[in-house]
Amino acid sequence: MTDLPAVVFDFGGVITASPFEAFARIETERGLPKDLVRRINSTNPDTNAWARFERAEIDAAAFDAEFAAEARALGHDLPGSVVLAVLSGSVRPRMVAAIDLLKERGHKLGCITNNVPAGHGAQMSATEERAAEIAAIMARFEYVVESSKVGVRKPDPAIYELACTGLGVRPEECVYLDDLGINCKPAAALGMRAIKVTGEDQALSDLEKALDLPPGTF
């Protein structure tokens, strides 16, 4: 696939380090089972506290209580507020540099992010300074879809269609990067070239291949 007009990015876990790394630290520090947060979030995935919060159907206080109740149902003590406090991962500079290069080359750029109405800015930052850093990255995209603003979250196909409509492209004219396979599948089903991100080097290498760029371009 050559000269694709659009590249659409997930944010957390792609442009920033995966929040799952922070979740793992919480689990270790609090003596909780490995992958407990993933387990809670995969139980009733369309109607649990996380899903409802990402669609802005509940506020932070309700999420704190409802997530804690879901954890208790599995036999563990974990307030939702503890999870929210570590959501915003560190920025990956090479990913930002790749975005800048793609923009210079004339590719249309979009972002689809599942986020929640908490913290500061699109990536739920703990401080205004951090939010400003994220906002500067977000400003590079021609079109951004935030789940908490549109009331739809990945992996609902509608959110990918919103991004394509906003960019003025068809799904088959897009490369899509996400760190979760469950979010890549509907993108691929719509016709996007989906890249599952497991790390920065791998993501950039696969993006070069998708765009027929020489190795080391990014």
C-alpha cells in the first residue's frame, strides 16, 4: 500500500507509554493479582464502569465507586481513583517525530482516543503543564475523536467511521495504529491497514512498511 493519504493513531500506548505498565505497578505495589485491572475492564466490557466513563455517562466520583465495587466483586480492594491517577503515560519522542515527518510528507493525520472526563485535557493529565504538552501533540492532527466527547468508544466501528469522515477519506485509505488487538480488529474489518503496537521500534518499522518507506525513515 503506497501513498496512503491518512494515518490514524491511538494515543495512550502508541504515542505515549502504555497505561498497562502503570497498572502493573499498582498491582505490584498493592499486592494485587497480575492483570487485575485488565480483568475488571474485560468483565461486562460494554457496560462496566470503565466503558461508561469513557462514554461520559458517569463522572469521576461515580467511576471511583463503581470500579471499586467491580474490584470487590472479584475479591479485591482497588478504588477507581487509584487507577485514574496513573492513566497518562510518558510521551514517546520518536512517535511525535514520526507524526511531524508524516505531516511534512502531506499525509492526513487523525487520532482516535478512548478517554474519560477527568484530569486536564484529552489525556486526563494530572497537571496543566502536562496537559499543555499533550495539547501540543494533539494540535498536529487534522481530526481528533475523543470517546468522552462523542459518546462512542473503541471498539465500536462507529468511532472509526467518525474519524474517516472527519478526515475526508475512506477506511481503505488509512493506516491505523493501536496497542490493543480488540481495537485493531474492527478497524481492519472496515478496510483500514491496522498495526497492533507492541513497542515503539516495532510500530515505526511496521508503519514504514505500510507506507512503503525505506527502513530507518522514522
